[in-house]
Amino acid sequence: MNSEVGSLVAQCLKGQQPAFVELFARYRGMVYGLCLRMLRHREEAEDATQETFLRVARNLHRWDRSKRFEPWLLTIAGNRCRTRLARLANKPRLVNLEQAPEDRSQLQVAATLLSEELGLALETVRPEFRDAFSLFYQGELSYAEIAERMDVPLGTVKTWVHRARKELIQKLQERGTLNE
């Protein structure tokens, strides 16, 4: 079977799209199953499956033909899922407005004030920290994607996002917007 996959990969590397369609059709179920087990949400699993095959298409030349294809493919899928899980863990939880206080105008005012305070505090953060922070939280990019976009090492991006978060918390606490 590895020679069969090797032949498909060789065709893909030559730019033959039907070969990639066949590769996708052959492994889509396996990748989706892993993603669904890891993410436990159908839409997230579908997105992770698509991201996996995009990564595979970009990195197919890196597959070591002396090794089995499936573990390589599933490693990529697992990494995509872990990235999504990390991103989901860092997203703020949505408030159920049905359980919110009766006076929704107060809730709206508080949300607007917090948003303004956050915007003001963010303006005081070093530009590279602010850019990395915004790409991570607002742009929902992974650290790796930010590193690529900003053309800096991955560790630098992690440091910048961490420092921006730390500075924002400090500034919001100083302004009395956030309790210590």
C-alpha cells in the first residue's frame, strides 16, 4: 500500500490534481474521525480536516517515503487540532444574555466601557506587542501563523503576546477597570 501512496504522492508533486483528489478521498474519513474525536465539535473537525489537507499539500515534499504515510498525515491532523484547542481555550466565553441581569442597558454600557478601556490600554502597549496580540486574539491566528506573517521567530511571538497580555492587565488594574 505504501508504494500505492508513494505513486499518488509522486503524481501530486508533479501537480496532477486528480491524484490529490484521490489522496483526499482516501484519507478524508480517517483525518475527520481523528479531528472529531479530539475537538468534539463537527464544524471544528471539518475546519481542522481542511487545514490538515492544506498543510499536506504544502508539505508533501517533506514526507519521508521510507516511512508510512498515515502516521505522518495523522501527526499533521493532530497538530492542527491541538492548535485549534489552544485557540479555543484562549477565546473569551460568550455570555448567555438570557441569564444576564434584567437591565440590559446597564450590561451594554458596561461592555462598551470595558471595550473602550481595553482599546485605550492597548494603544499604550509597544507596537510589536500590540500587533501580535491583535493578530492572536482578534485575528484568531496561531502563534506560527503570526510568526510567519510578522517574519519573526515563534518564541518571539509567544513572548510578545504574553507581554502584551500582562501589560494590559496591569494597565486595566491601574485604571480600576479590572480587580486584582
